[in-house]
Amino acid sequence: MKKFIETISNIWKIDELRQRIILTLGLLLVYRFGAQVVLPGIDTAQLAELSTQTENGILGILNAFTGGAFANASVFALGIMPYISASIVVQLMGIAIPYLQKLQKEGESGRKTINQITRWLTIGICIVQAPAYLYGLGALGVPDSAFVLGKGLDFIVPAVIILVTGCVFAMWLGEKITDKGIGNGISLLIMVGIIATLPQAFAQEFVSRTTNNTGGIMFMLIEVIVWFLVILASVYLTMAVRQIPVQYARRTASGGYEKNVMGARQYIPLKLNASGVMPIIFAQAIMFAPSLIGRTFNDTAAGQWMEVQFADIFGLAYNILFAVLIIIFTYFYTAITVPTNKMADDLKRSGGFIPGIRPGKETGNYLDKIMSLITLPGSIFLALLAVLPAVVVKLMDVQAGWALFYGGTSLLIMVGVAIDTVQQVNSYLLNRHYDGLMKTGKNRKVA
């Protein structure tokens, strides 16, 4: 405890880090405030049914990502998800479009152009999603009387502009946190939105356990212990790496000629879960399709079965397909984000090699084989974490809102962003320590 307090004190002593933390907290506060501002022209007193409809299921996950803004019909109702969708599309298009591939190789200037393309694509996605959200409010239980100005163009057009502006403003907040704050701005916005729904979900589960005589405080304590164990497993999944030893040849001059000598051994860290939460996001996006197909062909027995089975995110059929898709997308996303051939070429150019493996193509094949081997347990573990909320709902009778924090995208985003943030803070502390050593070295007097 003493060391923790000392670390906090050291963090606060670093002026730059203190300013970045204060700025980050301020921008996050602005984002949370905006999530409570309801769209003009909507009666807030008649949004109770919308909140009920977005407590469970896929809408519950979407509402959690926006920090409750979706259920509040807020100016931030679209959240930051259009930007995430645009980033995924641009990343996938980079595989097939030569222009984007060229930009990816141009360094900082190419990255700025790609970011600009992503921003414009985000606006395009928002323009499509905003009217769909407004017209979908009626299907989610919002009565027509809640629309004070009606559903004409005099309401739709300004509301669409506000929703698009809200998403762009949230995107700007995330980029400012990344540039001027402690980093990972977009991820922090999502994490804060998820955490915002955690106290309410926990309180509802606690009240249910203590008032309905379904286990009491003791069973609630067991749930919390299991939750912490799942978080621990998620941390191990996020941080686990396979270290590939690498040897570098060091050139030295001796006796008028150069010769190669063996340098220090280093390692290439290959992550067990190199794809992060992206396979779950991809799989969840596709899981809308079976229920939609079933609703389209609900005049047949197969269509009715699909509509019923895949509408329940805690159902058996839904989670089996969900797990299979996650495993498939884990391999797919790892293949496009971990360029083993490029790693082998860079290693060869820098004079490094893996002991026992020839540089070049053979090294690329070896790294690809290792990635394939470690991706299998990583993808299975990721799939198990994704379907764990359904398991605790069925086996422990946990409420749906609280169960979503036992795994899936919500938990992995919270764990991943927390680890990245801690690493960012640690880097500042290490840099400060390094600067102190350099300052001492400069001021040291030589006899």
C-alpha cells in the first residue's frame, strides 16, 4: 500500500503527466455530460420503454458501448461506434486496394491521409445510421407523442445533423485524448461508457439477490469472486506472449578488417491474442444476420426457428455459432494484422536471424507456423470468454445486465484499455527516471 501511494505521488509530481491526466479526465467528463443531453424535440418523460428495451440483448451491448446515450436518445446516441466501423472498413480495404497499401508504407504522411479518409467515412456512416436510429425509436417503444415536433423534416433534419455532429465531436474528443492526454482516446471513451453502466447493473443484481431470496449476500460474494477470476484470466489472455529468440550479428573492426561476431540475444514477442477484441466485434456484427433471415422467412418452420433461437443472445444456438465465428475471425484478423513475411524481411535487413532457421522466406514460414499454433488456444480462450455471459446466466441465474461484464467485448475492452493506460503511465515514470539520471550525468564534475 505504501508503494502504491508513493507511485501515485510520483505520478502527480510529473508536471506533463499531471496535465495530461487532468485534461483526459476533463474531456471524459464532457463526453459523459453529452451522453445525458437529450435530442431537442423529444420528451424525456416518455423514454422509459426505450430504456427497458435496451437493457438486454444486442441493444443492451450497444447501449453499454455508448454509456447509456443510446437509451437516453442523447446527442451522443451513435457513440463512437461509427468511427470504429469506419476504421475496420479502411483496415480491411487496405488489403485489396493498392492506394491504401501505398499510404500504409508512406509513414507519418500516409497515416494522416488514412486518418482523414477514416473521418470522412465516419461521417458517411453517421448520415446513414442517424435517420435509421430516429425512425427506429418508434419500434423500440417510444410513442409518437414523445416527438414534440412530430417526425417531419423539421425534426429529422436537425436531429440528424445533431447526431452526426455528436459523433464527430466524440471522435474529436478521442483524438485529443490520444494527442494531448494519456493516449488510447477512442478506447477510453468506450471503456468509460461501459463502466458507466457497471454500478447500475451491479446494484440491480444485488437487489435481486437480497430481496428475492435467491442466494443472498453470500451468493453475491461468490459472483464477485468469479468475476475477479475472469478478469484475471482476461489479463493473462491480453498479456500472454510467445517469445521467439533472435540473434543479431555485430560487425567489429579488428586487425584492419571487419568480422561478424555474435551479438546479444533478443526476442520477438508474438501475442497469444494478437487480434484483441476485433474477432468478437466482427462476430457480433454478423450475428444480426441469422435473426434477420429468420424474420424474413418466418412463414417457414426453419425461419421461425432461426428468428427465435438467434434473437436470444444467451441461447445455445446463438452462442455456438458465435464461438465458431470468433475462432474463424481470430485467424482471419491475425493473418492480416501480423505480417510474418514483413517481419522476416525486416529481421534479415537488420542482420538478425532465428537460431536454426534460415533468414528470409524460411523465417517467414516459421513465424507463420508459430502464429498459427498459438492462435488456436488463443482463439478458443477468446471464444470461451465471449460466451461466458450466457453460461453464468444459465448456470448461476445472473441478471443479463450484470452478466455482460463476465466476458465478451465489454470485459476485454475494459481490461485491454486499463493495461494500455497503466503502460502509458509507467512509460512516463520511466522516462522521468531516465531524465533524472541524464541530468545528474550532465551536472557531474570531472576531476
